[in-house]
Amino acid sequence: MMASSDPAVIQTRRLSKRYRRVTALSEATVTVPEGRISALIGPNGAGKTTLLRLLTGLARPTGGDITVLGGTPRQNAAFLSGVGFLAQEIPLYRHLSAEDHIGIGAHLNARWDGTSVRRRLESLDIPVDRQVGRLSGGQRAQLALALTLAKRPRLLLLDEPVAALDPLARRQFLAHLAEAVADGGLTVVLSSHLLADLERTCDHLILLAKSRVQLCGDIDTLLAEHQVLVGPAKDTTAIERDHTLVQAVRTARQTTLLIRRSGPVIDPAFEVADVGLEELVLGYMGQVAGAAPAQLTSIGEDQ
Amino acid sequence: MTWLVWRQHRNQAYFAAAALAAFAVLLLVTGHQIASQYQSAVTACVASQTCGDLANVLSLGSPVLTLLVTLTVAVPALLGVFWGGPLVARELETGTNQFAWTQGISRSRWLTVKIGWVMLAAAAWGGAVSALVTWWSGPENALKHQNFQPGQFDIQGIVPVGYVLFAVALGVTAGTLLRRTLPALAVTLGLFALLRIVVAEFLRPRYMTAITTAYNLLHPVTPRGSFWQLASGTLGPGGKVQSFLGIGSAKIELREQFSAHLNQVIVDRVPPACSAYLHGVSPLPAVACLTRQGYRGFLTYQPASRYWAFQSIETGIFVFLAVALIAVAAIAVRRRDA
């Protein structure tokens, strides 16, 4: 189903966003092909929300290029009808009911599937006539997600969508999302600061840290490109010359290297192992964080 | 979009309609009483030929009602603060604009419909209040020729609609730029009051060149109808305005008042030739002396015939400012990040 020839739904080049003196996003180059569920991972304040808001057109970039669904994110009905966005704070009108929101959607969107929202709320036992302000946080999140899906968007941008859900609801929601993508024509980007939330569902990764994109690509490809080398404490200059060193952990007796491969590793002193997604993400985050735990020595260059 | 606006604001709309209905009933009932009271007073004074004095002896309505009607001067500011201020600011504050701005509708359309309805509702509401007040004040206007006076001019006719449109536009724009409801309310109130005062005090008297007439102190003149007096006083023999004002006023018959005035204020400024007359019981010899010396009274005023021209000019100023403010809000909503 996944092919490298899938057309890009999102394509940015050196995309930047500065707010007065703060740089929220710096030269982000990101490609998300059609049909992916992309995990936008990064610590708090890494620029995840900024990137999503730029993709929706809620914010304007201060530099770089951005193409979403073949056009520039703009405030017009044609662009907006293709994009579904759910902000982190789940903004709904607190004194209006779910039914009111379904009505609003029907009046503001050319394509609108109100029945799907009612069905979903019914299956979750969420009352449609109660004021949104009197629903629980989880119920509000479910309603907002259902409303976002009711637009039948081609691109779904969700900012921390599972944060407000309990573990069971979280799993159900992600399964629901995967189904929607499997039906075709939908691409999803969802952010979280926890990889564990999304690992099971996503097939694409954008890793942000310190306002910069550290990694972007299909998870399978990324895993295949990286390897962990374990060997004796010795000079690793040759390896660092041939490959891109992401992270090095050196103890008195042993060296552990996380590298981005540019060909086969030929040093027989090192044992070569595949890398797990969590290990990969932590490796890149540790690289940015600089001096993580004391025994960690991180070397590497910015991408 | 209209549907969304109605859903969001229908409670406000019901409340506003109920308040207006209550106000209308009150004014219609008391207005009829006042009108018939005035009619019978006029009939009576015509019969006894004492109508010249009617304004001084007849008091219409109750002080409480008069106060209530005078307080409608605050209607535009209230609408600006409670309808205009939160219109966009509340959405920015709670983040619901992110919901609205990611539906299949442009921000411009969203803003246009919201502003359009709130302005229409505010103009209708303010216009209804003003129409009621204008009708209710009819007998009082006829009796006291007051509707061109500052205070009355501001609550009657069409200017209140101009004020309302301006106040609401100011509230919307302040809220859009400040992104917070409370600061927007404060700014709306402050700027609205400031501009109203500046226009009423400094611009309104100059919409058209005022008329100045000079007259014999012994035969004061009063323009016809509801004129607006801007200045009055006494001119010296050389045509210079004298600092002792009020000699030629219509109050010349009110002996006590007049002589008190003379004794306290102008004794030392009256020319020596006339000062001997000042200590008499009647002020008239002193006034006659001043007239012989070449002193004349003058009155600067806007005639009653200009009332509607002034109403139109002032309404136009505020409507123009409202349109300019809305243009600013529209640009901010389109250009700025959510």
C-alpha cells in the first residue's frame, strides 16, 4: 500500500516561523506522502503546534515554502474544505451543544457528514443535546475529533489529539483513525510528545526538537537507514567519516554508536544491530539535548 | 454563517428584545400622558392668553422618567462594550476562532457576516430607543425648544444610530487588535467617550458658520424655535466684546437677578458715566445709559432650521469612522495569525 511514488500531500522547504524574538520553527523541510499516518514527535515547545498551524493556514510563515494538497494554505473555502484541524485546547463553543456544532458544520462546509458524528457520539454514550461546557474533557475531545472527521478532509492535522483520552479511548480512537485512512484518500499528521502513544498506528515520522526537524520519513525507511554499533572503546574516526554519527555512548570498556548508514559497515570490531523506533527517537533527541545523562557523550552535527 | 451567529447570540438577542419592549411600553404609556397634559395646558393658556410664560410654569413627566430618558445617552457605549467588544475577542480568547477558521469558509466571510448582523441589530436597537425618546420628548421640545441643546441633541433624531454603529465597530476592532475582552471593553469605553466629547465640544459648533446678531440692550431678541445658543454678551462702543456678559439677556425683566448680577460682577467695569445708575433699585436706567454710550447686546447661535443638517453631519462623521474601524478589523483578521 505504501509506495515511494505516492504524491506528497505536504511539502515544505526551509519553512520558518518567528514570533518577534522567538523562533518557533526554523528551516523545516518536511515531506508527507499521501496515505500516511505521520507521527509528529518532539518535546514540549519543539514547534509541533507551530508546524501544524502553518499547514492549516492559521498562521503565516516568515520564511520558506509550503505546499499542502497542491496549494498554499490559505483562508478560502476551497483550501479549507480539504483540511481538518483539531487544536490542542479542543476549542468548541462551550454554551452550545454537540447538536449545535453538527449544525454549524453543516452550514459552513460543502461536504459534511453529520450522521457519522451522531453515530459516533451514540456509540460513545455522549449526549448530543448537552452544552459542550458540561461534557467531560474526554467526551469533548471525542466530539471534536468526530466533528473534524465529519468534514471528510483529505488531510487531517491533529494537535495532541490523544492527550485528553484515557488509554482505552486512546486505542479506540487510533484504530478508528487507521480505518479511515485504510478507506483511502486520507493523510493524517498527529502530534504528541510521547512516542509510545502513536508508535502502533503511525507509518511516518517527523521528529522535531529545538524548532528544527531532526528526522522526517517513512518509519520503515528510517529504521533501515540507521544502525547501532557496539564495540570496544577505540578510536571511531573512520566510522564517523564514512557514516553520520547520531549518538555515541562511551564507557571505559565499550562504545555504542547510533549511526545513519551511508553503505555497509565494515569494521569487524563492531557488532551491528538494527535499531528500534524508540531508540532512534531518543538518540536524536539526546543529540539535541546535548548533555543528557552524565555517562552519555553526544556528538553529531545538525542535519 | 448566519445560523452560527444566531446560535451564538440568540440569548443576547432575546434579552435585548425584552429590555427594548419594556422600555417601549414605559415610554409609550408615559408619553401619551405627557402629550395630553401638554395639550390641555396649551388649550388652557390660549384661553387665558398666558402662553408666553408656559415654559416656566409647566413641568411635564416625572424627574425619574426624565433621568431615564437622559441616560439613554449611554446606550451606544453599552452596545459597543457588550456586543462589539466580545464579538471577535471572545473567540480569540477561548480559541473557538480556530474551530471556525478551519471550517470550509473564509475568515473574511466569517467576519463580514458576524459584523453585519451585530451592526444591523445594534443600529435597529439603538434606532428604536432613539425613535422612542424623540417621540416621547415631543411636547418638551415644543415647550422648551430644547432638542438642539447639547445633551438632547445627542439622544434624539438620527445621531444615536451613528454613535451606535461607531461604538460597536470600535468594540469589534479593539477586541480584534487586543485579543482580550476586558482590555477591549476598557479601550472601547475610553475612546468612545473621548471622541464623543471632542466632537460635541469642538467640532459640532463649527459644522456651519454660526450666526451673530447684535441688538439694542433694551430690546433683546430671541431667535425662533429650537436654536442653539453658542455665545451671548455685550459689545462695547468700538464693537469689542465686553467682559460683563448677560446684560442684554432676556432676563432683563427679572429685576432681582439682574441687579445682583450688576452689583457683583460688573460694577467696576461699567463706564464712569453710567456707574451712578448702578445703585438704583431698577437696573433699567443703567441699561439705558449703556445703550446711550453705544453698548449693544449680541447673540451667536445656530438657528433651528439647521437642526437636521447638523444631525446628518454628525451621523455621517460617526458612520464614516465606523466603516474605517471595520476595515482595520477586517485587515487584522485576514492578515494576522490565529
